[in-house]
Amino acid sequence: MKKLLLIALLGISALSYAQEDNTDYEIRSGEKYGYIIEKNGKKTEGIVRLNGSDMSPWQNQKKVKFIAATDIDKSKKRQKFKTYDADDLKGYMAVDDNMERFFESIKYTNTKEGFNTATTGLSGGIKAFNNLTKSEQFAEVVTDGKIKIYKLYGYPTTFSAGSQVAVADEETQRLRKSPSYIYSKKNGKPEELTIAKAKTIVADCPVVKGKIAAGDYGSLKNDTKKRSALGKFIKNEIDNAMSDNLSIVNEVIYDYNQNCK
């Protein structure tokens, strides 16, 4: 309802101005209706200019450009947007393809991607730097509830040369397609979602715990065989690498938020 109201208000304003002066501000590529939420909780509606795209989704995590609806000068085709970093805001929302996309500022350093690089030398060092120096980021909210899930992309290297170019390109493609899923339970510290973590954080919900024991979730592997400590570690590492975490979110976390509020 709020989204429709915002669009309607901006649309009516634009239409009346166009009828009077035969001119209007035209929404440009990457610009969306939406709002920002400041650190003090104040919400301001206007136009959001996404910093990233499908080719560079990690850029949306660094910063966002925004102009308040009240600051739009409809006589000008170009507006003066203000740039906000992740430590400037609580978050922002952009209406993208008729869907509301919420980005929330969280404190999280992607150490997994910081130490996981296919390239060597300077290229690998830059990728590590790009990931390990980001301690506060705009993470996209996938699902909300008692357990909140965020989608977070790793940052690629910004340099490659010689034989490393093809390797870096392949790794960048992997980063585009394979974001990490981060969870926060009861507004706790954000952590990476894994099979092992998923089973642990839903253990206080009898409905979900019972389904896990019965093997009802295709996204979780129900394996109760005893293993040595090393064997369990290796099994968990393999499971985490091969797991479809989005399916875990859609099945297990969804069930938890619906049944254990």
C-alpha cells in the first residue's frame, strides 16, 4: 500500500507538471522509486539509484544514491543525488520490477571469500583486501522474521593480468551466481548460514525439529551415522560446499518463521 501511494503521489505530481509545462523528470536506468531509513529511524521517500546491476550485484552493498521526492526539480532531466555509505543509513528500499527490494546495513566481514581465491599474487591479494576490509555492508533481505536471512555477495578482484585474467573472470562469474546467505536470529550477530547452522538455530522449534528428524526437508541431509571428529568436519565442509542454501531458506527457515514466532 505504501509503495502504491508513493508511486501515485509522484505520478500525479509529474502529470500535473507535464500538463502545465510539457516537461517532466524521466526516470533513468538504475533509478527506482523507494526510500532510505536514516540511523535515527527517519524514513524519506524518493528515488533510489542502485549502485550495482546483475553484472555487479556486490556494488549495491557498498553505497546507494538517493534523492528525496521533495528535492526533485522536474524542470531538470538530471537531478543531484546524494551518496550514502553503509555506515550512513539503517537501510534502503527500491521498487525493482514491481518488487520491493530491502537492503539493511549489517556488520559482517566476508572472511570466507576473503581467503577463498582462485587467483594468486597481486590479483588474489586485492580480492582478499576487497572482502576483508568491508565490515559494514548493505545486505539484501531475503526473508524476515524471528530468523532473518540476508543475501550477500563476495567482492571480486579488481586487477588481473596474463594467465590470471581467465581465472579471475571465471571467479567473478561464480561470485555473481553464488551469493552467501547470512542469518540473524532475534537480531543477533549475523553469521553465515550452513547446513550445520540451520539445524542448530531451528532446534528450539518442535515442528521444524520433528520434520528434520523425519527427513522431510530435501534441502537437509539427514545423516545420523557416527563419525570421528575429523570425519564430521570433512562431511560438514563437503555438505556446506554442495548445499543449496536458498532451498534451506525456502523450506526450513520459512517453516520456522511461520510456526515458531
